[in-house]
Amino acid sequence: MKFTVAAGRLTDRKEPLLLGVLEGKELPPWAAQWTDPIRKAVLELLKSKRFQGKLNETFLLPVQSRWLILVGAGKKEELTLDRVRQAAATASRRALAGGFETFARGLVSVPKAGPDQAAQAVTEGTILGTYRFDELKNIPPGEKRVLKEVILVVPSPRDKSAAQAGVRRGQAIAESVGWARDMVNRPSNRLTPALMAREAQRAARRFGFRCRVLGPAQMRRIGMNAVLAVARGSREPSRFIIVEYKGKGARNRRPLAWLGKGITFDSGGISIKPADKMEQMKYDMAGGAAVLGAVRAAAALALPIHVVGLVPATENLPGGSAQKPGDVVRGLGGKTIEVINTDAEGRLVLADALAYGQRFKPEAMVDLATLTGACVVALGSHAMGLMGSDDALIEEVKAAADRSGERAWPLPLWPEYGEAIKSEVADLKNVGDGKAGTITAGYFLKEFAGKTPWVHLDIAGLAWADGEKGYLRKGATGVGVRLLVELASRWKRR
């Protein structure tokens, strides 16, 4: 998809026009750039209430031998960059459905946001909203619709360079989100731990960052027994993926470490899950995909930061060799863990990853994982759970979440929650007493983070979408990539 930034009047363009309309009976402020016939036609449509400008509402309107693609941006006082992102996605899908391969659109003015930020939101929404996972489908060439070009029209030439910068940033981020979505959407026979590692290696060669992959023998030598215990039931060998990007000016800096759960299929192991929707458990590596996607984006944007990404990748299956409830394993950090439930495997692989991450002496560690169903119960599909050991880091991650549109909500990690994961036969057990499951899982991880400032993001409720809304398509969402890139973009040396 090509993006072109042009200065001038939107309605002077010959292409079909995409017009953003606020909710209500009045035209938006940017309608001053429209011609009289267009203003009149849209105003009459609003008064008829066939189109009201509600968020993500669309309407295809012919005016004077040209097509207008109208998209609702919602109430003026509620207009945000994320709503612009959503509206851009919805409108782009409507354009595709209408058979348009190209269209021109204006740059909506968002309070407290510059043209670069607005252009970035539009670009991200357009790319993510038209994303499709169809690599495994046989689609006749003539039936595959593709949006070839979007012309972004800015009213003043002085806004053009800023908008172009926003478009470039939006493309790099959205394409990395799409790459992460592709990995999560692939079935587990098409994305084994080894194939996930190969994807990381290919991206490293293309974007110029380092990638090292440890196999089972290397993991065994250094003591990654928690990851290997989870892998015992599978014939697919596990992998530990290490990616590292050092931006210009950040060569001598301690890194920011990102860690992502990489369970490429999770049956629950011996503590097997119900059959209903088990096919979706290919998405249990969404945290790992987000980490790899964010490092890819950081390299594509040449951010001046040092980042290390760690992904423990394995399957969790039952079998004659699988770990059993009651087993005790010693993790890389030296602590022993009693396995009460083999379906609480994500915290086991992350325990080893957190211990390994401390070898880089990072300024901070942030892990992402589809960790607990309890987080879905607590926060639904509207926010990820946010926990950590450092208040300043928690606030910084939450601010990045808010700016990126990938919301996170803080949960406490009071010492009392640690009582629930004390074991009678080991240092810890991998599940609590059935209460506050998201928090006790977070507290378990805290035990392996050491003294490094650390934050945990439970993305279980956001990594997979059951339907289509805004820039989310049914299936993998790629959540976490935009948040991590936003965090890296404003990261200050500690």
C-alpha cells in the first residue's frame, strides 16, 4: 500500500474522497475545505439521520459524478488519536468493499496532537484495518481486493513534512503489528518453536538487528529447566530466541529488556483444557510475537535505543514424557517450583526468561504474556493487566499504553498475595489458592525479576479478537507492539 502526502484542497482531488464527519447535525470544522455542493449534500444527509457521524459509522454518497466515502468520527469532545485510528480503519475497509483501489482523504485535526501524530494514526488505522490473514487460502487473483494508494491531503504546505514523517512512522509500526499478527494467526503446524525462531532470524537479517537462538541442549547446559519441563510433552524441540537492537547513540547504554511468552500451542498439558475453542490456543505465543514485532519496528525506525528481546518458545502438550502435577523443577534462577497445574505453564517459561534477562544488566524489564483467564474476567477485552516492582516504571508503561491506544490498568502486588504461592515442598508453587489469579501469577513472576525494575503485562484479554471493530480484525490483534514502540520512543536513560 502506497501513501502519498499532498498539500492543497481535498475536494480538488479527482480520486474518490474519504470525509470524516463528527456526530451531530453540524459539519466539522475541517468542512471549510469542502466545496459547497459537498457541504450541502453531507448536511442534508445528517439532517435526514440516515447517517449521523457516530464512531465507525460509514456511508457511500454520490455527489456530482464522484463518490464520497463518509466515516463517523464520533463526538467532537471525545475525538482522540485512537478514534482517528479506528475511523481510518473502518473507512478503508468500506472503500475496499466499494471496489475502490485508491482514495484521497484529509488530515483530521485532533486536540493536543500535531499533524505528524494525526498522520501516524491515520496510517496505522488504514493498514491495520485492511489487514487480512489469507496466506493459506486459494483466492483467485481477480477476486483479491487490495487498496493500492491513499492520498493524504494537508491544508498547508508547512504541514507536509510533518505528515510525511508521521506516515513513515505509522507504516513501520503497522507493518510490524501485521507481521506479529501473521505469526499469531498461523496454526501451530505452521508456526512451531523452530519456525518462530526462523521468522525472527529473517527479520533480523532484513532490518539489521542481531538474533541468536538456543536449542534444547544449550538450554539444558545453562539450567533452563522450567522451559524444558514445559516442553517435555511435545516432539517439537523448544527454542529460546534472543534478539538485540542497538540504535545509533545507544551503543554503550544498558538495554531495555522485553520478554514475551512464546507457547506456540497450549493444550494445557496433563491439566488439559476443554475442547471448546482449543484451536485458538495457537495464540498463546502472542506476547513473544509482540516482542519480536516491537524490536523489528524499533530497528525499522532506527530508534536511538538499546533493546534486548527474549522469547522462550515451546509447545505445552500431554504425553508420556510430559511434566505432571506435583513435579518440582529448579528454574534458571535457582529457585524450585512445585507444578500444581501444568496449564499454568506461561509463568514457568517466563521465570527462566526473567532470570536470563538479568545477565544483560538491563535498565528495566517488561514482559508480555497471555497469562491468565482471570485477567479476562477482571478487565475484559478493554485493557491489559499491569503489575510491577517499580512505581516509576509502572507509570511510564501506563503512559505509553494510553498514548498508543493499547490501554493497561494497574493491579497491586502486595506481599499478602505472595502467601498464596508458597509451597510445602519447594520455594514456590505455580498457582495460588484460586483467588486473584492474575495478581498471584504476577507475584510469581516478580520472584524471578530480581532487583531489576520490572513490569508484567497480562494481555490475555486483548491478544485475540472474536469480531471486527475499528482496526481490530477477527483473530490476532498484534497487541503490545505499539505500546512497546511508544515506550522505547520516549525512554530516558536511568
